Amino acid sequence: MSSKAKAAPAMEAGVEAMESLVKQGAEVAEKGFEQAQAAVKQQMEEAQKHAAAMQKTLEEAIAFGRGNLEAFVKASTILTEGMQEMARASLAFGQAAFAEGLENAKALAGVKSIREALDLQASFAKTSTERFIAETTKLSEHSAKLAEKAMAPMIERVNLAMKTFGKPIAA
């Protein structure tokens, strides 16, 4: 047998081994590529989940801040309107007291005796003091109610904050 004839089966075996090796290498490379592709896909899905959660948290924080601002504006409006109402009431009381003082001065100008003047002045002082005490009591009560009413929107937001942020953070 010639050396060529002897070499042919060895060549064929070498080619087959090479083809088998190339095929196995291609299979390993394909599996590796598929695994890498699956890992990248999984990481992208996780990143999208985290991004969506962050966006939701940011949107919730913005909405919560907006709610706080709205509560502050509402509380300020209630307080301003209440203070205006109290100022009008105080002004009306002052005007009425001034008018009563004028009436008393006119009455004092027409008295005929010191005793009559003292009685008139004592009556005026008593009436004025009683009205002043009644008016300040009324204003104090109104102030307390106004403070409670004005703080209600803020207290509501604090309660919501405690309810919202007082919970443990989910893992």
C-alpha cells in the first residue's frame, strides 16, 4: 500500500475530528450566547422594574408635595378670611363703643347735678365693661375656632404622612 493510501484514512479521521470539534465549539458558543442573551434580558427586565418603581415613587412624592401645598394654601385662606372677619367685628365693636361714648358725653353735658353725672358715668362704665368682656370672650372663642379650622388641612396632611410614611418600607 502506498503512503497515500495509508494517509487517506488518517486524513479522513482528522477531518471528522476537526468537524466534530468545530461542531462542539459552535454548540458551546451558541449555548454561551443564549445564556448571555438571557442574562442581559433578565437584567434589563429588572432595571425596567426598578425604573418603574422609582418613577412611581417620584410621582407619589410630587403628588404628596402638591397635596401639602394645597393644604397650606387652604389653611392660609381660612386663616386670612377668619382674621378679616375678626377685624370687621372688632371695628364694628369699636365704632359702637365710640358711638356709645359720644351718647354718654352728650348725656353728661345735660346733667343737672354731680350725683346724676356720677350715676350716669358709673352706668356707662359698667355697661362698657360688660360689653368689652362679652366682645373679648366672643373674639377669643372665635380665635380658638379659627385656629382649629385653619389647622385642620395641615393636621389632615400630617395624619396622611404618618399613615403613608409610617409603614415599613417593602423590600
